[in-house]
Amino acid sequence: MDLLRHAPALTADAAARIALQFFGVDGTATPLPSERDQNFLIATAAGDRFVLKIANSTDSRALLEAQNAALAHVARTTTLCPRLIPALDGAPITEMTTDAGTGHLVRLLTWLPGAPLASIVDPPSSLLESLGAAVAELDTALDAFDHPALHRAFHWDLARGLALVRDLSPRISDSDLRGLVVRVAQQVDFRDGPRLDTLRRAVVHNDPNDHNVLVDGTVTGIVDFGDIVHSYAIADLAIAVAYAVLGKPDPLAAAVDVVRGYQRLRPLADEELASLFGLVLLRLCMSVSIAAEQQQQRPDDAYLGVSQGPIAVTLPKLAALDPGAVEAAFRAARGRTPEETLAARRRVIGPNLTVSYARPLKIVRGWMQYLYDHAGRQYLDAYNNVPHVGHSHPRIVRAAAEQMLVLNTNTRYLHDKLAMFAERLVATLPPPLRVCFFVNSGSEANELALRLARAHTRRRDVVVLDGGYHGNTTTLIDISPYKFNGPGGDGAPPWVHVLPLPDTYRGKYRRDDPQAGEKFAEFARQVRNPGAFIAESAPSVAGQIVLPDRYLASVYAIVRGAGGVCIADEVQTAYGRMGTHFYAFEAQRVVPDIVVLGKPIGNGYPIGAVVTSPEIAASFDNGMEFFSTFGGSTVACAVGLEVLDVVEAERLQPHARAVGDDLLARLRAAIGQHPLVGDIRGSGLFLGVELVKNRETLEPATAEAAAVVNRMRERGVLIGTEGAFANVLKIRPPMPFTAADAARLSDTLAASLD
Ligand code: PMP
């Protein structure tokens, strides 16, 4: 406890000279606060910044070596902490003697940017959660680290706290505060004392107080390993909570925020949850007791008393809380683990909604073409087309939020955005597609498209492609072979006619047949009195199929000649995904009678749209009202407009073409010769890789495809499977997907296949 008398007392000039002499860093030195070392910020003219740390002469070399080892250990898994910079002679610790003859151990550390948490006046919940998460990250990084010098007798060790308060509390001059500290420590001893001995122990940082935590929006750094010690494994959390609650109007709420953030990454054990509040109180009692002792030694050092005012205010508030209620609040502040989330979902969500991957992902955040799981791991999203312009694209988020702040209502009132969205949408389509209807999903849009077709032709029969999927309603299941011919399906109803999938890899006519398109189309002639033909303009669910030339033109001609109308389901393919065209039907050089849009057009906000000709719209206007409560809502239109703007502003269609071409070339080079790879096909960012066990028989490699998808997930890249045999790897990323992402995908796929 007499270490304050051994604190170094160098001038800033001396510090600058040391930095230059031993580390070759030429800069100006500014003192930084410290309890017992001396710290200087060294700033060079070039703008580089470092921390020069001159140790208290009671700190042993072994202790500094242990700190250095801890810094190196955590640097392997986190960037939260500073790194050590060796001296010019390579030594991690430099020994120097002052003119006065005092010996000092000196180290140079990297400077971390950010402001101390203590400087943030009213930190929001999210920042306190981020503090908890950062402490958990540091504790996780310290797991499995140990050093003999850290099993030491140290006055800031919580495991020695009860004895310390007993010894030092008599020195607290304010009698009310002294009484409170003694009483609180006794209660902690009574309630938690026996249990504390059973707590798991580990090396802990031991001082994530609000002056050692750096913040830049979220917590970005934790500095000062000077108090590092082997103690209770939850000491860091208890200490972080103890300082984070100081001066807060509702200290319990602040504590719960920190604990929630911590448990998102590191759930606490039962006895840790029971002991946490006691350790928070104990740390504050220790702080008051140690400050009383230190202020007698160094009455003019303001930093030593920096927490005392707020502790005097907050400790009585904490002491008045019911420890049982606090424990319950800490227990409730626990994010569910992926296993618990899955179990809860199985209890309350219908069982035929499956989750992707053998080890389901708990995704908590998205950013453009990346997704992040509960542990902060990043995944390349090469699967989802709904976030067309990118997950959480800031322009879409802002458009939705700004509109929601003002108005979100239905289409029975006049609002400019409805017509503006419709005008923008029809401008992307060829004539006569000029009339829009807005609904809330691809299913609703296809359902409405069928009603339009039936109203116009007064016929019920529908022609579909094998393997197709058009939505989840009763009628759409009836026209979706993928469903009615799959598990639980009842087969095709009599009014539904299934054409063979024009698949030139595995179908009746192959790529070597220049007439394959027309020949596949001939099957449509067998349908008498078709009301509507509906197909994806590039069948996705059926296996990422690019239609052969002239297929749609030939089928459309046959169906129209027999009195039917043609519906293009562009739910997966719209808005430039195919690279060559804005819509997939354009690549087939046709103009549908009805176009159905969904998924990407709202970038995740639920928007479905049907666009048709004035003639068909007039047939539908038979006296019966059409209305969708949410369809075309003010927010939907604001989002829909913004998505179109972003697709254009960011030139996403030409981008998809360039990156898609690059990805196809990379895939062909990387895996084209792999024995499992039968076919690599696609256009733009709509690609498929078909896996086969045998390139002659084309026997599907279904289990292998599932294994590859799961291995890619483990390696941080998300794709899926499609096709009648679930043997086609589906690659359909958000459009911001880059050439670097393409390389990562291709390399990962090659490694997973191997
Ligand atoms: N059409 C196609 C081609 C689809 O892929 C889907 C959804 N997978 C739908 C329609 C149905 O859209 P939603 O799920 O939004 O109802």
C-alpha cells in the first residue's frame, strides 16, 4: 500500500527523451493520469501516437512480463487492447536510471483512439451493452492465459476485498459513508461470503473502470493492464458494472444493460449470477477504503479521488436495492444461446418451418452483403436476394424511418408517393405494362396475377413449369409442382398442366441442340384452353435454370394463340440481378401480359407488385373492389422508390454483370474440373453449380451438395441448394457483392469440395 510513494516523477521532457533514446520515437510528451505509474502520450510530428509507461518501482519485472504476456495473448483474438512496441534493442522492457539515480522499467505501447467512457455524459443503453460485450470479449481473450506472477497479493483483488475493507474502512473520514461501507461489506460477507470461495477463478484485467474504457460510438478499447491478477472470473464484469452505474439516475437499469451485453457473449454460471451484485458493492466499498488510505498519502492528487463523489451518491442507492430483485434482473438479462433460441422456436413455431444448416445460424446483424452471428462472426451472404441493394442499406433505412416518422397509411387517401412509385416502376418496364397493383408479398402478387388472368380470359386452367414454386397460398400450392409433387403434396389438380422444365443440362433437349428452346416449347401445344401460363423467367427454385434461347417467345406464342395470357414471375430475378437486363424476361426477348414482383423490390420491407396492361386491368375492374390494407402503404412506396433510386445510383445491374462474369470465370477455373461438378451456369448474380456423382449418368450428388453447403457455412460463406434433387448450389447474393467476395466464395467452394 505504500506504492504511491514509489510512483515515478519524471518530467515530460525526460519522457520525450526516453522515447527517442530507447524507442526511436521523436515526439512531444503529455502526461496522462495514473494511480501509481507514470504515463505519457508521445505524439510525433507525423501524427503517430504512443503511450510511454514508466512503472512504479514496486512493480516487479516479473509482473511487467506477465502484463506483456497477457497483452500478447489477447492480441491474438481481439483488437480491444494496446500492443507492446519493443525498444530499439528489441527488449520488451527497458531499464533506465534517472539522473537522481532511481531505476525505472519503461515500456512503449500503441495508442488506442476513442474517448474515455467516463467522458460520455449520458451513455445510452446500447453503449452500456457494448461495454458488457467488450468486457466479455476481453475475458474470452484471456481464457487459458495464466502466469505465476499474477497469483499475487494485491490490494485491488476482489477476492481479498472483504479483509481489505475491514482493515482500511476505519480511515474513511466521513462517518456516514464509513458506516455505510462497513454495513454493506458485512451484508455482502453474510450473504455471499461462503459462495465466493466456490467461484471460478481466472486471470482478469481487474480494472475496466470508465477511465480505462475507450469509446467511439461503441466500446473500442480497454487499456491499462496494471491491475491484472488471478481472481474471480467475473471480477471484470463486476468492476465494469460498479463504475458504469456511478451517477446514473437508475443504476440498476444501467447495470442490467452491461450484464446483458456481457451475457450475449458469455453466459454466467448460476453461482456467478448470485454473487455478481455483492461483488459490485464490494468493489465500491474497496474503492472508498483505498481512496481514504491513498488520500492520506497524496492529498493533492485529484485522480485518486476521481470516483469518490459519484460513489458517495450511488452507493446508498445500490445499498437500498433488494439483492434478490437485482439477482433476478441479472438472470433475466441473458441473451438466449443459439440452442435455447432453437428450442424456444421449436416450442412455439410450426414445425414445418425448417432452419438452414446442420448447425443453425443465429444472425443478429446485417450489413450490405455480410451477415453477423451472435458471437460477432462475419459471414459472406451469397444466398439472399431480398436485401437486393444490401442488408441495412443506409438509404433504405433512412427512407423507411423518415416516412414512418411522418405518416404510414393506406391507399384510400391521396399521397404523391403511391403514383410516384408506380410511375417509376412502369418506366422500368416495356409497354403495354403500364398499370400497377401493390400488395405485400410475392404470393399475394401471384395470387392477384391469377385473378387478373382469369378475369381477362374467363378461363381457369393454368400452365406451369415443372419444379416451379409461386407462393404459399392454397391456390399457389396448386400451381407449384415443387410443392404438390413434393413431400405432403397431393399432385396436380385437373386444371393445372405441367410442362417439362426446359433444362438443357439434364432435360430431354441439351445445349448442343440449337432448337432446344422451340422443342421444349412444343409441349405447351398439348394444353387445350389455357387461361394463363406462369413461369419464372429464369427458374430458380427448379435449379437456377437459364432458359434456352427462344423458349419463352415460343411458349408465349402458343399460349396466346390458344387464348391464354402469359405471366412472368420475376420475384427472384428482377431489378438487374441477371446483369444483362433489368428483368429476366427481357433476355428472352418477350413482353409478358402480367409481371409479378416481390422480394427485392422492398429490400426486406414487404412489398409485392403486379404490373399489367390497361386492357387486362380493365377486365379485372368488373365492379368488385380491389383493396389491400398494407399494399402500397406510404412507407412501402417510400421504400420502393428509394430501392429503385439506389439500384440506379449504384449502377447495380452493370455491377452484377461484371462481378457475375468474373465469378463464373473463377468458378470454372477453380472447380470446373472437380469430379463432383457437372454444370456451372447462370447470368449476373444468379448462378448455379450442379453437383453430380457421375458426369455421364448425371446421377445427382444430393448428400454431397448438402455437405458442401454446410462446410461453406462453417468457413463463413452462405449459399443454399435448389432443384428437384437439391443438388444445385444456389448462388444469389445481395447485389453489392464484389470481385473480392467472388474470390472468397470461389476459394471457399473449392476448399469445401475438396
Ligand atoms: N415466386 C417465386 C419465384 C418465389 O421464389 C417466391 C418465394 N420463394 C414466391 C413467388 C413467393 O413469395 P413470398 O414468399 O414473398 O410470398
